[in-house]
Amino acid sequence: MSNVLAMIKSFPATSDINPDLLAAAIEQALACSQTCTACADACLGDGMLDCIRVDNDCADICATTARVLSRQSGHNTAVIRAQLEVCIAACRSCGDECERHADMHEHCRICAEVCRACESACRELLASMS
């Protein structure tokens, strides 16, 4: 069991959100934030301004998403849904941008894969909340 899932399961109050899907979304968002930050830094040397901007936006949104999802006491379902939708959009945009450079830059290939995984995890969690 991951630390994220262990923390969710140790929470004293119960939640109607699937803990496994919640943990997966948090873990993917954290991984995506780190990967996008590293990709933006790698893109600095190549002068890829569009990629840097999208990477930085995605990194910030994913970090915020992980923090919002980690708060289980009295969570606001409407805010969680909206945050997941924003994260999905940011990951899709960043994944698309990085895929354009994936053949030339390994960091962009990795970033695109991680963005797709985060997008998928957030979609699954969002669908489970319907």
C-alpha cells in the first residue's frame, strides 16, 4: 500500500470517494507536477518557450490538484470536480505539446506519458464521482 493510500485510509472520517482512485489521482498528479517541472527546465536549453509555458502551467495545476484531493475533512465535491476538470485539461494540453517534441527530446516523451497517466487517473476519479 502506498503512503498516499495509507494516509487516506487512516483518516478518521469516511468519504464517499473511492480511496484507491483518489490515491491514484494524487500520486499521478504529484508525479506529473515533478515531471513537468523537470521538462520545463530541460526545455530552457532548447528555447522551447511554448513547451516551457505549458509545462509550468501543468506542474502548478497538478500540484494544486494533489493538495486539494488530499484534504478529506469536509471536502467540497463541486470544487474537487472542477479541480479535476482543470487538471485533465492541463494534462491534455501539456501532453499534446510534449508529444510534438517527443521524437527529438526524451524529456518531452517522458513528460507526455506522465501527463497522459495523470489525465487518465483524474478522469477515472471524476467518473467515479458521478
